[in-house]
Amino acid sequence: MRETLRNDRLAKLKKLVAAKVDPYPPTFTRTVPLGEAARKFEALRRARRMVHVAGRIVGLRDQGGVVFFDLRDQSGELQVV
């Protein structure tokens, strides 16, 4: 199982590198804190606005093909699918 997961991740890494995408960028610009993204979710979705969020993964659930994780920062928490 772990070997399969490792091989899948390495294959994805190779695809990113082949597409000239830096898989480990030196900087990341968060455009909105998690708490604000959660509060303004509907407005952001309707506007089809892309946001960049960052936080610590504090929960992870695999529901048979769909993975949910909870991100948390100083402003709040957000569930991501």
C-alpha cells in the first residue's frame, strides 16, 4: 500500500516537472485567511473567484474516493474536498 502511494506521488511529481511547474515553489501568497474564506464562501463561489488559502491540516477523512480535510489558521477553520 505505501509503495503504491509513493509510486503514485512520484508519477505526479514527474508530470509536474515535465509541464515545467515547480512542485515546491519558494513562495506562496495567501489571498484570504481561512475564516474570511469560510464566511464569504457563497459570494466567492458566485463570483467564481479563485482564492489561495493556507493552514495546518488538522483532520483528514477518506470517504471511499472522496477525501475531506480540515484546514485551520489563526482566523478559523475550513473543510476542503
